[in-house]
Amino acid sequence: MPEKKKIRVIVVDDSALVRSLLAEIINRQPDMECVGTANDPLIAREMIRERNPDVITLDVEMPRMDGIDFLERLMRLRPMPVVMVSTLTQRGAEVTIRALELGAVDFVAKPRVGLASGINALADEIVEKIRIAAASHVHRIVAKAAARAAASAHAAAAAGPASAAPAPPLGRISTEKLIAIGASTGGTEAIKEVLLPMPADAPAIVITQHMPPGFTTSFAARLDSLCRIRVKEAENGERILPGHAYIAPGGKQFRVARSGANYVAVVDDGPPVNRHKPSVEVLFKSVAAAAGPNAYGIMLTGMGNDGAAAMREMKDAGAYNYVQDESTCVVFGMPREAIAHGAADEVLPLPQITPALLARLRSSTERLHHRI
């Protein structure tokens, strides 16, 4: 039986210590090897040409050309799986969100102090994310996203300013309607694509994206600046309102509860579920109980099975569920598991999920008007 090909990794970081630590962690794995290290992107560019890696780990802040500029050029000229190495700072979080927008598969947040011990403590997470990145569909997703962006830019140019008209309002819709979204690897961009077309009067939206503390704050702020609805991190005890999206804070569990006629956010320090905190399972299970047939579930790209069983609970409680299809997923793990659990009502390419959901909401509004 032929030996399985190892995952070839290039480490790009301006810190000699970080390069050495990452190379050592990678080379300890039987299924991967570090085929080169570079202290800046210009050296990395030549190394990528010569050594043809499967995955790059890329520092966010570097001399001569920062990681974001390099990533933007790389994704335009030679799309490939990239895992960002970020700092646990607000600036690091903001830059990392930008990197994910540009096509990075995932990121690892390195500590600001105790670098050697901190990175070694992250060894399992680092190699898991490299494996996921190596198996991801970055080339295909980046190419499709570029084609969609070009098509929409062309359509906007042809149609003139009217093409930027806001999405038509949904009109009179029950405040009991609730949309729940779960995602992991590749999810930041997928969530953005789901939220951008939402009209300002969309039902309340609750979201769990696997992300560490600090980064969800920057993620919510970025979405809030782009969307017609308000987007924020969920806070314990706050009322969940239409026209708003609430993101589970990193490192906390987020669920929905009923308080009379209202939904309220419950954010606590509960244990990890399916190894995740926040966990999609926790959110979806609470939505099944609190919203039942008034809920709509959306499962997006991600590794593993978090949320699949609870999404089936949502369906059994009367919710209507959308699952992202394999062709548009960065990683078809969580969606595949949701489908396997019989949780999906519709399996759709990412760009079709929001239009399908809005059409369903509008038809329910029309039915309500006819009854009135």
C-alpha cells in the first residue's frame, strides 16, 4: 500500500522563535511536513513557487509587506489554503476578520506573553486547522466568489445607482419568527452572505460561529457596518428583537429563552458541548424549545458535527431548515452531518439560501394577510 502523501506546509512569520516552534510542531506530525519557513512575504512568494505547499501559515503583521496585502495578492493570483496566525488584541482581531474575508480558511490566536509555552499549548489546535485547511475547497470557493463579485459589479455598472436599492421590507410579520444560524470553518464569510440581503425588518436572528473571545466582537462590528439589520454580540438577559442579529460571544454559551411573549438571550459560562464554546448544539436546542414552528434554521460550512442533532430537534419541533450545499462550502462537515440526521428541508448553494428564506417569509406574511 503506497504511503499517504504528507501535507506540505510553509510557515511565514517575522519571529524566528515562532517559525521554529511552528516548524517543530508540524514536523512532529506523521501526516505533515514543514517544507520551508520565511520571515517575510517576499521571500515566501519565491518559496511558494519553488516548493508548491498545500497550506501556508501566515503571520498577520510583518515587515516589507503585511500579511493582509500578501494574502490579497495570493488569493488573486494563486488561491490556496491559508491559516492566519493572529495576536490576541483588538487590532489582531480586526485584521483577522479582514483576512477571513479575503479567503483565509481559519486562524490561530497566539498569546501576547509566554509565546513558546503558549504556542506549544496550541499545538493540537494548530495541526487540526492545518489538516482542515488542506482538505478545504479554497480554490473553488475563491474562484466562485470572484466570479460573483465581478458579475454583481458588472450588473451594478449596467443598472446604475438604482441597483443599490435596499431590499424591500417583509411587511407585517409575526414577531415570534426567529432565524438561527450555525457555522464554523469558512463561516464568517458565509454568515455575511446570508445577512447582507436581509431587509431592515427581518425577523430576529441568532448566530453561533465557532470563534474565540475577542474575535466575535470584531466580527459583529464588521457585519454591523455592512448590513441593513443591526448586528451585535449577544448579552445575557437582553430582549431579542426583529431587525437585529445576535452573535454568540467567543468563549461563552448562547441560548434563547422565552419570557412571556418575548425571546431573551441567555449567555453563560457553561461547559463546552461537542468540544465547542460557543456550540451550535446549545443554540439550536434552545431554539427548538423556545420557538418551535416559528423557527428557521440555517446550517453553514464547518468541520465536525456540532449542531446536527439539535437541528433535527428543531425540524421535529416544526422549524423549517436550510443547509448549505457541498459545492459552496469551504468545509462540508457540519452541513453533511445535518443532512445525515434528516434535519434539512432544503439543501441549497449559499447564494440561494437568503432569497429562499425571504420568499418563504413573504408567503407566510401573505397567508397571514389573507386570514385577516
